[in-house]
Amino acid sequence: MDIQQILVYASLALAVGFLVKKFFWKKRVKKSKPCGDDCACH
């Protein structure tokens, strides 16, 4: 493989990983609050 192809695939993998992290992991983090959504603990 050419070095240019390796860089293109690496940047594509980083972009896809960023989008997955931004749109799918955000829901899991919100559910992990210790007291729920409507509690005056913050």
C-alpha cells in the first residue's frame, strides 16, 4: 500500500470514530447520573 492510502484510511477511521462517539455514546453518559434527571443535586 501507498503511504497516501494509509493516511486516507486512518483519517477516515478517526472521523467515523468521532461521529460514533459524538452521537451514540452521549446517550449512555446521560443515563449514568447517580440521582436521575430531576433532583436538585447539582
